Amino acid sequence: MALKATVHKAAINIADMDRNYFSDVNLVLAQHPSETPQRMMLRLLAWIYHADERLEFTRGISAEDEPAIWLHNDSGEPLVWIELGLPDEKRLRKACHLARQVVLYAYNERAARVWWQQVQPALSQHDNLTVLFVDDTQMAQLAGLAQRNMALQATLQDGLMWLSDRETHLEITLQQWQGPTE
């Protein structure tokens, strides 16, 4: 018998001062049996950073031809392609050719630094790719917020995020390893 996904619901108040975006959203996240709470919460964090009415979670870990999150234009073409983890360089190259903007949220400190040294020369040629790193301490703190039903407040300003529930208040700082060229 196959294990089923665990459903998590998140009611989030978002105040993104950088983009002048303010919204109350209710999201449903399906946590695949092989997905850790850290990765699921990183998906939620990435969604908050890019919040938009058309931004959507994909089929998840089992979908080889889709990112974790994406946003399409009215013609169905991907505008924003959001990956998590340490994907193959070919996958990111393909994403950079398909979407206007590609954002990777890398995590797992030891593996990520080795991975980045190996792929950085090849990925540096993609001017529409942003690589952001979340350290192990922040990943553990994010996982601590994971509940089946979450009520969260997210405030974004100057690249920082303050994320809180009733008991916990986190300040999330992402390290930018690569950004789009202007």
C-alpha cells in the first residue's frame, strides 16, 4: 500500500514592502511521504517570497518536468520557475531557456557548498538565474513552524523576511550566491 501525502493548510498574512504587495492567502500544501518538513516549509517560504495570485505549487517531487513552484503568463508560458535543493545543472539550464526568471533555493549546507563549486562556472552564464542559499540553522527553524494547520504572518523588507506564528518569530536571511545581471 502506497503512502499518501500529508495535507497542510497555511493561512498567511503577507506584507511585502519591497514589492508593495499585501495579501491574506490560504494555501494547501501536500507533503509527499519522502519530503522532509524542512523542504515543505522551504516551498512555503519560496511561495511567500514570490507571492502572486497566479503562483502555483506543482505536482511536487514526483514531477520530473516541473519545478516546485511556477508562475505562467496568460499564454501558458512559464514566467517564473522556482526550484528547491541541488538540481542537476542540465535541469537548471533547461529552466533558464523556458522561463523568464529562474530562482533556486539551495539548502543542506555541506552538500550545497560542494555542489555550488562544481556547477557555478556553468551556471554563471545564465543571466536570468538567481541562486539563494538557506543555511541549516534557518532550515531547522522553518521546520519548527510546520503544523497541519498554520497561521503565519510574513513581512518582507530589504530582502529580509520576518516569519512568525503565535509563539515563534524568525528572521530569515538568504545568502545570494548568484543573481540576475541587470
